[in-house]
Amino acid sequence: MTLLAFLEHLAFAGGLALLSAALVRLMIAYPVLDHPDHRKAHSRPTPKGGGVGIVCAFIVGMLVLYQVAQFARMAEHRFIGVILAAVAIGVVAFLDDLRDFRFVVKLGAQALAALVAIGSGLVVDRLALPWLGVISLGLVGSLLTLFWIVACTNAVNFMDGLDGLVGGTLLIVCAGLGAIAWQEGGWFIYAACLILGAGIAGFLPFNLNPARIFMGDVGSQFLGFMLAVLGVAAARLDAAQLSFLLVPLLLFALLFDTGFTLLRRAAMGERVSAPHRTHLYQMAQRSGLSARRVAAIHWGFALFHVALAFAFLRLDPALKPLVILPPLGLQLLWLAYVLRRTRRAGLSWRAA
């Protein structure tokens, strides 16, 4: 890619960021209000649905990509399937922001969108495992892909509860994944990350603490779904599909917090789909850390994961699965730190 082409891409992304920002400002002027309660971090009614700017910027960007950038297209049927599934997630999630659907309805919509992507051919169908080599996954591959897309969609959605945390983290993730895709010649992933990052960049200034608007389910579910899909697409950056691990690595802090919280709540006999304020990031904020500091810590996690992702590409295939150990160790240290702070603050881990 030439410098001129890269500058043109940045200019295009800048235009999409401005479009996203304009739509976010519109959502602030004509708000869908998120009213505070004992399970939420904010203390005054605040507009939500800022993710509309991200979704619309992505759709416009993808339409332009499809018309003018043949080098960055996926096979046409896959492209159309992904876009339709993404738009479906965005529409259902926005209706959820308006009407507050039951969790089972949201889960069903996410599963249907995931099945559309899988039916379009986005499946992890083989994987290289240490000492076993490359194995064909068959039907297990489709089930693994379905689980991954739904799990990633919900992990990002669950973590969107503090000003700037998810927006800033995912902007770093998009930049890192886009740079890796450019290096490896994955042009659709590069373009999609550029477009997603532009949408987030237009939204994020309005979401920094104190937030003027929240992303809402329309933004968090859409971004979680798209990054999950890009993770499946990234599997094809190498013959053994080990590159499927890239997106889980980049999102590891969000996935760890969500996984730990779900397992802990299930072990405590709580209904895991019920609203609460006991995620690690929420307990850290409730223990006295400022919202800005907690968000900045998660941005630091994301930067660390991007550095690991570049190291991952240079590792011997047999060692690549071990790249998960450093971020796991870091998250265990974060867990210990939060546990210590909550104990000192006398906080309960049970939902109020």
C-alpha cells in the first residue's frame, strides 16, 4: 500500500468519523434517556443510543467499500451475509434501547444473526492444536463459531457500563487488528477495522467521563458482533487458522471480566441474566477508583494485548496458544487488586 493510498483511507475514515459525530449529536438533541437506578453508575438521566452513529458510519463505509474497493471485498455472498446480519443486530439492539426486551429475545436475535454469518461461510472449520497438528472441526466448527459470536456480542454488551471504557478499548482493538490485517494482507479486515474505528472515534469524545451520551445496546451489541465476525475472518490469515486467536487475545480483558462474573454469579446462585453492578470494572469503580482511571486501565490492557498480538504472529505455531498466558496472568493480578479494594471498602459481591 502506498503512502498516498493510506492517506486517502485516513481521509475517508475522517469523513465517517464526522458522520458518526453528527448522528451522535442528533441523538443528544433528541434523546432516548437512560434513567439512573441502584444498578447503574450514572446519577442523572443521560441520553443513550449513541451507537447509532457507529452503526450508520459502518453501513455507509461498507457501501462505499463494496462499490469502489474490489481488493478489499470478501466473496460477495459472505459480504452480503455479514452486512445483513450486522444491520439486523443494530436494528434489534436499537429497539431494545427503546423498549427494553427480555434477555431471551436479545439472545435469540444474536443467535439468528450469527447463523446468517455462518450460513454465509464464515466458519472456523479447522484448527491447529499443540502436539496434534491441524484437525478438521466439521460440525463442531459451526457450533464453536456460533458460541463465539454470541459470547463475544454479549461480553462487549455487558462491559459497556462505564464512561469511555468500551469505546476506548475497542478503538485500540480496531487500530491494532487493522494494522495486523494490513501487515498480513487481510484487506477486508483492514477496511472493516478502519470503518469501525472511524465510527467509534466520532462517538468517543461524547462518551468520555462525564459522558454526554451512552453507546447503548445498539452500539455495544453491534460492535461485539462485528469484532466476533472479524475474528472468524481473521482465522483465514494463516493456513492453520491459528489467527482465530487474535481477536480473543485483543479482547481478553473484556472476555475475562465477563466470564469471571458469569461463573461467580452462577456459583452464588444468582440469575446471570439479571441486571447488577458486580463486574470487576464496576466493583473497582465502586471501591473508590474514578471512572476515568478504570477506563484508562482497560485501555492499557488493550495496548498490552495489541503488543502481544504482534508477537503472536512471529511465534512458532506450537507455541502460539501459549500467548494467552501473559494476559491471563495480568487479569489475575487485576482480580486480586479489585478483591483487595472491595474487601477494604466492605462491598458485597451480591447483586442488590
